[in-house]
Amino acid sequence: MTILPAGSDKDYKKTYMEIRVAFHRKLREIQDDIVTMGSMASNAILRSVEALKNRDLDLARQVILDDQKINHKRFEIEEKCIQLIATQQPVASDLRIIVAVLYIIFEVERIGDYAEGIAKIAIMIGDEPPLKPLIDIPRMADHTVDMLRRALDAFVNRDAEAARAISSEDDLVDQLYDQVFRELLSFMAEDPKTITRATRLIWVTHNLERSADRVTNICERVVFVVTGKMEEIGVSKY
């Protein structure tokens, strides 16, 4: 509950309104920061896969360096949330939003880590000849990034139904992961010399599959903000 200074009822109302206006202004700033952070993580995923596909080691190194920017953005948002709690004394519904923000930025930061991991794998592979044209891995990346962007939009717009729909799309990423995994296993079975290269690509697909899982976690927090209830959504149907 917000504590107001002594004074007239009119002063109470004015002070309270000023506090609420300041709170929502700060909250909007935080939400804008989340969208920015999500864009940074999305770009990292796409650029890491591009580096892998094109054997662009300079781009891969840049993705690794830029991961620090994503981490710093997370810390910046955390500090703003802590300041908001300390100075604005948010009510229950507001506190729920701030708690969700702290959880969401953790998930986005982890997606950035997965992109960094893919970039490191691209460097490990170097200029080795590809096992096969990369088709399904970029598709996994594109779909994961699309899910992330729409999930953050759902958070900003407080759209629980959109969040539920987005989380169900994780099945497509899982299916692509299984498809690529089986294909790479067949390469290894037919020619043991391909085991190292195939294993590294499996690591890439694992990172993308886990990134999509993180988006599902974000969607669950969107539902929590809107409904006040924690629930598991997007359970695989296949």
C-alpha cells in the first residue's frame, strides 16, 4: 500500500496520482527496454545461424562479443525494477508485473546465451565442408525468433490468448529438431568420419529448441500477469 504524507484529502489525492503517473511511466520504460532486449536476442539468434551457414567467423565473433550487451541490458532492467519496488511501493497487481518482468528478462538473456553458443560452434566448425545444405536449422531460428517477438508483444499488450497460441507453436520447432536429429544420426551411422561435424550441428539444433522452450516460459508469465494464475501452457501434443 502506498504511504502518503500528512495533509488534506486534496493533497492526498494529488500526491497519490503523481505517484501512480510516475510508476506507470517507469513501467512503460521498462517494457520498452524488454522489447529492445528481445530484439537484441532475436538478432543474435539470426546472426549466429547466418554465421554458421555462411562460415562467417568474423560475424560469429561479433555475436559472442555482443552477448555482453544483452547481459548488461538485463542488469539495467533489474536495477530499474528494484528501484521501482523500493520507491513506488507497488500494489499487488503492479508487483505481479514487476515479478514477471524479472522472470522474462532472465529467459531472454538465456536465449542470448544460446545464440552465443551457436556462434562458438560456428567457430569450432570453421571452414570444414558442410555435411548438408542448412535448411531446417535456419527455419528453426526464424520460427523461434518470430515466437519471441510476438510473445513480448503479447506481454506489452497483456494478451493472454495470444500468449497461449504462441506457446503451442513450440511443437513445430520440436518437430524440426527431431527431423534434423534423425537425419544427422543417419549421417553418423553411414560414415563415422562425420560424427564430429554432425554432433556439432546437433548442439546447434538443441540450442534453438531450448530457445523456443524459453519463449514458452515467457508466454506463461504473460498469462500470469493477465490472470494472476500460474499455469503450464503449450504442452506438446505430438
